[in-house]
Amino acid sequence: MSSIGQAVQAQIINIQKKTGKSFEELATLVLGSGLDKHAAIREMLMREFSLGYGDANALVHAVRESDGARAAQASGLVGDGVLDQIYAGPKAALRPIHDALMSYIQAMGEFETLPKKGYVSLRRKKQFAMIGPTTNTRVEVGLNAKSLDPDARLLEQPKGSMCNYVVRLTSVEDVDQVLVGWILNAYEGAG
């Protein structure tokens, strides 16, 4: 089993401990909820069991055996084809921002790139960054880093979010040494 598969399995075990319910009981609850939208199910789990975003999200994926990576794979696209799809149409002009970020990140060392439906997840032992266009004019970098010094560009996210911080980029010039330092901090913290 891959280290990612082991991490997900460990997360599901921890969710069972937090909720006091077996995976089968949680799956029955999810499938019998009458909810069909991923976000609605996630919100229900967060509300009913006080789960954080990441745990609720992972549980929905596990129960429904779906995730953004499988959606990307189902499209038949791999590698740059996934990026071509993510940065298609009006978002195509944002691809140079993504490429500039990746040129710095690839120099940091080994990591895994997991394409999702509208972004890519970057992982070592755990996810350290997410990169993707959020509008037709902006790319966001989500960072899982601890104790970064406050900065106007560094938007702290609520506890339980998929990332601790978000940085919004509108041009290649926004990819500077300060941002690269934040990403390196997240990279090193991910194992």
C-alpha cells in the first residue's frame, strides 16, 4: 500500500475514534442521509460530529470511493493534459503562473503531484501545497505551514480548512522569493 493509502487509512481510523462510530456505521449514515452533493455531506459530517474540514472531506471520499484524482483520471488525461484542462479557456492565461511556481518547487526535492478536478495537490508525507486557478484572473496557492510571519499577502484560513494559508496570485511577478520561502517552509514541514 502506498504511503498515501496508509495515511488515509490512519485518518479513517482516527475519525472512527473521534466519532465513536465504525466506518460501516458512518457509511450507512452518509449513504442514508439523502444528500447527494459532496459539499452537503461534508457539511453534515462537520456539523453532526464536529469533524474538521479535512476529516469530513476524507470520510466523504472514502465512503463514496471518489476523489478529485479519480475524477481527473476518469477524464483520461494525465500529466500536462490535466493541467491543460485545469487551465483551459479563460484560465489559460494563468498557466505561466503555475509553471513559474512549479519550476521553484521542483528544485526543492522529491514530492508527489496529485491532480484533482480543478487544482493540483503537492504531497510529501502529507500535503504541503495546493495550486490552481480560482477565478479567470487568479491562481491560489494553499499552504500547510506552521507559524509563518504575518504578511498582507498571506491569508490565514479558519481552523479545519484544507490549508493553513492561502496566497492569491494574479501575475508571474507575484511568484517571488518570499512566496518561495513560504512554500519551502510548508515543503520541509511535510516530511
